[in-house]
Amino acid sequence: MTRPGLVVLFFGLFGTLSGQDLTITQSPGYPYADGQAELVASLMKSFDYEEEEPIFTDTLEAWEQWHTVQNFEFGKNRGHLPMIADLNSLHPYFRDKVARLIEACREKGIELAVVEAYRTKAKQNEYRSMGKKYTRSVGGLSKHQYGLAVDVVPIVDSVAQWHNSTLWRKVGLAGEKLGMRWGGRWRYLYDPGHFEWTGGLTSYHLTQGAAPRIPQPDAYPCLEEELTVLRTFWEQWEADQAAAKDVTHSSKAMK
Ligand SMILES: [Zn+2]
């Protein structure tokens, strides 16, 4: 309810209770009649009109707040470096598609967990070093490195359903309906949890710094600014995980 609305309501109540004839038939205008101003002031005071706190997500440290997932959290070996599983790490347009996928699946009674969203080159190379069943792409060549891919898994009774083909098909079709490419269609490295969207760009285009053109630019008026912030966050993560990987490697070497 708007403030004038509240004032009208409470004028009405107090008018009746106190027997004063305030006869407010429309929004109370200024100036008030004698005594009304004080009444209004006391009424306004009695409410806690807290200003809504603006939420700033583009602070310099926001990247550190991104939700991450540790190895084996979803029952699979996904390497030493933590996975960034925060939808904020994704390209804004793709992020909205993923949010809609999660919502669409929820409506069907399927709970999806985000396993990995943005992925650093360091993390990509770690998968690569873990073998061909993890990925065929080296760092920089996966859509994950551009915030344009996500890995999800359906959860039933708190358990990740990696091998439930019925569930995967439903999830995959829901994602394709939203215009995403689904890894469940791939023959080599069948990857049903993987969804991506590149606006028609290839990995090569992406490595050359091309950004996908989004279909509804008016809906994303601050896209360029958001992407600039996002890229700085990605760089922070890249530096962080590259350093963590060096530590892992040197500790391995010492053993
Ligand atoms: Zn993936």
C-alpha cells in the first residue's frame, strides 16, 4: 500500500474512533485542517518507514562471495579446485535462461542443483588432466570460460541423479525449449547436465573476444557494464585458482 493510501486508511480509522469528523473522501491534501497535521505526523511516526536498502552486487569483493561447491559434493570426483556454482557468475542473458530452466523443472517437480557455472581455465585444465571422460576441451575452449555454460543435476531425496535417463530427458527438453544447447545430445562425451548458449558463436569466436548478441537488448540496458564487472571477477577467480593449482602441484611434487 502506498503512503497516501495508509494515511487515508488511518485517518478513516482514527476519525471514526475519536469521533472527529475528518470526512476524508480522497487523498488527504495539504494544508491539513487544524490539528490534523499533528495527527498525521504522529501516525507517520508510529510506522517504521524503513527505506529499502539498495543491494549492490558489483562491489570489488563480490566475486569472493560466489557460491562454490567442493569435490564429491554431488557424489562425483570433480577435482581439487572448487567449482563455482553461483548463477551470478554467468552471462546475464544466459543466467536468466538457467534460472528459467530451474523454475520450469521445479514446476514439473524436479529439483535441480547447480554443479558448476563459470569455470576458470585453471579448472578446465584440471578436468583435462583428469582424462578424456571429463572434457575434450583445454582451458579457454569450453563455453564455461565465458559464462555461457552451466552444469546441473537433478536431486531426489538429497541424492544427485546422474544416471536417471528419464529425469535427464525431461530436464534436457525443458532446456532446449528455452533455446539452450543440451549436452545430452552429444555422442562423444554425453553430458546431460550441460547446457550452453552462445548466440550462434563458436568457441573460436569466443576465444577472439567476441560477445554473443542477445535477442532482447532492451531488456538488458546495462549489459556492457555488467559484463565489464563480470570479466574482472572472472579474472580474479582465474588468478585465485591458478595460484591454488600451483600450490596443489608443488605439494604433489614434494610428496
Ligand atoms: Zn558443462
